[in-house]
Amino acid sequence: MACDFITTGRTEPCKTSVGGINAVYFVEFSDFSPVVYEAGTDIITGVGSPTVEAYKFEVRGNSTYTENIQSSRENGTTAFEQVLELTLKKLTKEDHKAIKLLSFRRPHILIEDNNGNVFLSGLNYGCDITGGTIVTGGAMGDMSGYTLSFTALEKIPANFIAVAVEGNTPAQNIVAAGFAIQ
């Protein structure tokens, strides 16, 4: 059986892209199905019904998202390790409780980057907290807050959430896909 192959090339893009994460949105693992895709793609245009709650955490700096491709010719397997490293400044009793609850679950995570893209990590199997710290620092200028590592292992890369209308903000596209931002 022949495997699918690419159907287009790629030109060198303009230097208009930047790094970084603007926000993440946590979604309860079992909250949505079926997922609706743009015809012929892995781009998500909608998630089940009724509207799915997504809890927004704003982040600035020091947070990263990386996908590691794990492919084995010997085993005939390919998987995509999706790793989100979050830094949340300031310790609060509300965040303490939320992080404790996230540690016990395996949420889906929407990741909004600084280019306006939104990815859905942990689509089929969810994301697990695989490490982290709660830190107060030693000096006045040190960080007081949380560092969290989330990891998902999926069959395909994290899906883009479709742009519902050109010019929409990422949050508007998230809502258009069927999520209610809390």
C-alpha cells in the first residue's frame, strides 16, 4: 500500500512571524465530540454541541510550545509529542486550586500564539501535567509563581483552529469553533 505524499511545495515566507504564547485555554477532556474539520484538512472548524467551556489563562514571556516528531522506521510508527511549558507569575489560592485540579486530569489545551494561530493540543488523548514547580524565589526580584509542563502524545500534529472570518481575533475564532471562553 502506498502512503500519501505532499501535494505542494513551500516558498520562503516573509519575516513577519514572531515567537511566544499569548494565552492558553483549558478544556475538560470529555467535553466535545464530534470534531468537525475543514474539507480535506486537519483544520478544526467546530466542536460538538452544546458550546464547550474553555478556561483562559493569559501568559506573557517564558512560556513555550514545542512538538517533537517521534518516528521509527524499525517499528513503522510515528507519533507527535506536544509539550507546553507554562510560566504563571504570582501565587494565588485560586491558581493553587486550579493547578491541583489540572494535575489530576488530562485536559485538551488550546494554545494561542503571538501570530494569532490557535492549536488544539491533546485532541484524542488529552494533556498530562508531567512536571512543574511552585516557587517563591529567594530574592525580591525572583519569580513567585508556577512553572508547569504539559505533555500529550498524539497520532497527528496539534490541529489548527480555523479562521472563521478573516480579521477575527483568535478569541473570536475560538468562539466560532464552538468554545465558550471563561
